[in-house]
Amino acid sequence: MIKTEVIVLEGKGSVRSEEFLKLYRRLEGLLERRYVGRKTNHSSVVREYMDDPDSAPFRTQLDLCREIRNLLSHNADEAGEPVLEPSESMLKDLRRIVEHVQKPRKAIDFGTPRDKIMFAHPNERVTDVIRRMRKMGYSHVPVCQDRYLVGVFSASSMLAYFDKNGFTALDDDMRMHELKGALSVENERSEKYIFLPLDATVLAVRDAFQERNERNSRVAAVFLTETGDSRQEIRAMLTPWDVLRETPDDH
């Protein structure tokens, strides 16, 4: 439980109060830049940020900082001095929040690392891959040869194949490579795949999902490679669910 630590003042204005308000204004400036051009639900960027999954580690402290800021800004004694000052621990919390906003968390901390991604080989039977997907609960499987991506298999790719070749085209011995264009990440279909560099932030990934989805082109997954080149080895994979989580999980 977070303690409300403030000190009632009886004399001159507080240096800590001034520093607190300066840090709070800095936080507001950072958040205004983050949300510029976006549709928001609150007039206060700090209140908007409190609804953002990115604020989860500090949400309780942030709400308290917001209350203290309002008291410092709108309440004073007869001499115009603030009636309270934040404790040193509250200043420390606010500094940590500002630092957190300045340096967003890395996407790779939220994604599934390479050694835990389910991959398929071009020569695998399609039916075997489908069984593995059902057993392991995966909806999208990268198809790789010599550790490099040649396509992504999903229900959408199967529908694309059936649409072109008919539902009788699938047999028990069909191999992944026979799906050909239906696996391509370049095809214009309902699902899209994005490649970002290893140092991409979770905010960049979230923006990628949101931007494409607003254009009615659903991003099914984001792949992280060394520099964001689709021809490089996949190092991690993220789905919309990964970036909606408020904290990283152990995959």
C-alpha cells in the first residue's frame, strides 16, 4: 500500500515543492509529445497516461502525484505559500516516472523469444503443422528455411490457398512449400506482418498495431530482427496480446 507522504508547512515555500512541480511539468511535456495527434479520452495527458498499459508499474504513485500537484497548484496559505510539501520519497517516485516515460521499455521484453517460437519447415506436412498448432495453442507460425523466414502459416493463409485452389486441394501429404504465395508476408491480404529492429520500444510496436488496424488492415504479428530487415533471422515475435499486457511475462 502506498503511503501519502506530505509535510504540512508553517513557514517559507518549499524547495521540494518547486522541484516537484518542475518535474510534473516535465512529465506533462513528455506525455503531450507522446499523445500529439492521437485521439484521447481525457483533457489531462497525465490522466490519459494512467489508462495506458505503459503506466502500470507506477499507476498508484502517479495518481498520488496528480493529487499532490493539484494541492500545490491550487491551495496556498494567506501569504501565498503552499500548505504542504512532498516528501523526498514522493520526489523519488516522480523522478522514476519521468525516467520511465523518457525511456520506454523494449519490445523484446514483451515478445516471445526465438527459442520459444513455434517454427515450421517448408518440407513439413501441412496437417502435421496444424496439429502442432492446435496442441500448442498457436495461431501464427513462421515458416523458416536455414533459420530465415520464407512465410507465415495461419488460418488466413489456408483460406487464401483454398480461395485460389478450392477446398479439395489439401491432402494429407501436402507440404508447406506447396502453399507458395499463400504464405508470403508480402501478399495483400487481410493479415499483415511488420518487421522492426531489436531496439524497438513496446510503444513503437503498439503504434504499429494501432496504425495498421485503423486502416482496416489487421497486423497479426510483429517480428524483431537485428535491424528490422525481413531477410534477417527472427529474434522475437509479438502479437497484439503481448503489447496489451501491462507487464512483461516469462514466456
